[in-house]
Amino acid sequence: MGRDKLKRKLSFKPVCKEFKPSECANTNTIRLLHEELEALYLMDIKELYQADAAKKMGVSRPTFARILKNARNKVAMTLITGANLVIEDEKEDFSVMIPSDLEEELKISSPSAKYLHIYEVKNREIVEKKVIKNPVFSQDVRPGQVIPEICNKENVNFFVSDQIGSGLKNALLSIGVHSYPKKEISLEEIKEFI
């Protein structure tokens, strides 16, 4: 009898969970497990070494290699055959970063606001709120230079701001952080962000 599968540590939160080709009518569906998407994210987006990526996921290096191989095979088969791709999303928790000029109150501002509010959401409830000083404001640097680094350090999945330039948007996307321009957001909207 085989061992029970260990719970994987997943940090990436997919926004889109289903991909269908527009030019062909293939009804086959390939299912990409969340752990497989995480392996692709750690190797191909974060560019970690396999040993480091395996450690981050909480699996052995050989197990990580198998997960990664399966993921790449499934993505390749999807592209070659024109099948639909469905991501099985298991991650119920995520973090949202929102710049604000107010420390105590959330009021969406630009990426160069004084503070960065970080909300950790688990099971559709805000379990932690953290406010940090924004180096973009205090050190007069470009948002694309420091905000992605902070998002990485704080394990942020989503960045919401009243305006997002293309440089910052691309820098965030390159590390797997999705950005959204919004003028207002409530705590309830943060909980239901996905």
C-alpha cells in the first residue's frame, strides 16, 4: 500500500483556471494540478533551482522533478493537441497589497503612497493585516524597482492600486503577482478577491 500524499506548500494563486483555444473545437480537457502549476511557477517564473523549489514546496527534489515533468508534459500536450486546459485550484488563501497614504485606514492610492497595506486572507476571512512604510515614498525610487521585491518577500499574490504603470505591471507579472487598478475597495471585496 502506498503512502499518503503529503500536503504541498502552494504560494501561487492562479487567476484564470480554464484555457480554451479559439481556433479549434477540441473537446478534450487536460487537468493541471495546482502543485504542477506551482512547480512551473517556481522553476520557470521565479527561476529557482530544483532543490530550492522543492524545499519551498515541502517535497523532496526527486518528487519535485516528477511534478515538474508532469506539468510540462501537460502544457505541451495542450499546445500540441489544442485541448482545453483546466487548473485545479486548491489554494484558498492569498495576500493582497494595497498602497495607501493613511496608516490606520485603507484608502487606495498610487504605488508611491506612504504606506503599503498587506492583507492575508484564509477561507474568505482576513486573518492578518500588516502595514509597512513604502520605500517608493521614503526613498524616492521607482515602484517597479522595489514593489515586486516587497511582494516577493511578503508572499503577495495581488497588488491593487488606483493606477498601475506598464513597467510596474510587467515587473509584478514577471514574478507571478497579478495587479488591478481600482479607485475603491472594501474589506469585504478583499475577502472575495478571487
